[in-house]
Amino acid sequence: MSELRNLRQTVERLEQRLAAVEDVQAIQNLKSHYGQLADSRYDRNGVVDSDALDRIARDVSTLFSENAIWDGGSGLGICRGRQAIYERFREPTLKFSWHYFVKPRIDVDGDRARGSWDVLAPCTSRDDRPLWMAGSEEDEYVRQGGLWLHSSMKLRVIFMAPHDRGWAKR
């Protein structure tokens, strides 16, 4: 009987470990999808057409809980709620961006999680200035209906620098 009990305990521990890995992977996929959508607002000519932009903004907003907070800092503002996030993504502040989210650190606690990411984004301003942006994002997540969603996303810009001069002070 003790062998059977040990086997059950082993299987339960493995199931818990697998669930934890799957949660982290789902959150990484969520963040990747967010970056892909945010960047798909642009093509080689600048901001995509209004219909495409509307679809993309709607898709971005579905990655957030109904009462989520998107905090872009002093330069990009704060949005509270899915509708405000949709409206924010309908109005790009750039002509181009490409987000690289790296060094994820994700801690899951039941149906809630916290994550932090470093972000590097080559981008082009509305007036055609190519820039480098580097920063970090502190995120909170919630599992709703079996899906992980952002409940809070806060960007902290470390630098925004012209691509030809770099980020070193001169």
C-alpha cells in the first residue's frame, strides 16, 4: 500500500510542477502576443490603415482584464480599463516600433502572477527620427476563464536615444 501512496504523491507533485511550467509558458506567450500585436500596427510605410488598426487595437485590448491598467509612464500616459486600452492602441504615437521582451522573471501564485521584462525597441518617431528605446516592464497577471490576462502593465523607460548617436551622454 505504501508503494501506491508514494506513486500517487509523486504523480501529484509532477502534476503541480507541470502546471507551474505551463502557467509560466502561457504568460510568456501572452507577452509575446502583446508585442506582436503592438508592432503589427506598423508596416514599412508607417501606421497601417484605419480598419486594420481598429482590429489590432481590439485584439490588444482582449489581452487585458476588464479593469486592467496600462501605464506607459509620463510620455505615453495611463489607461484604466479595457476600453481605454483599446482607444490608446487606436492612436499610435510612433511611425514604427519593434519590441523585444527579454529576461522574463515570472512568479505564479494560484490565479495571479507577477512578471518583469526588459524591453528593447527600435522605433521611428512620427517626424521620422529613428530611435532606440530601452526600459523595463513590471506586469501583473490574472487567470480568468482559464486564460492568463494582463491586469497591470507598467513601462519604465531607461533611455530613448537617437539611433546614430546612441545612448552614451556626450
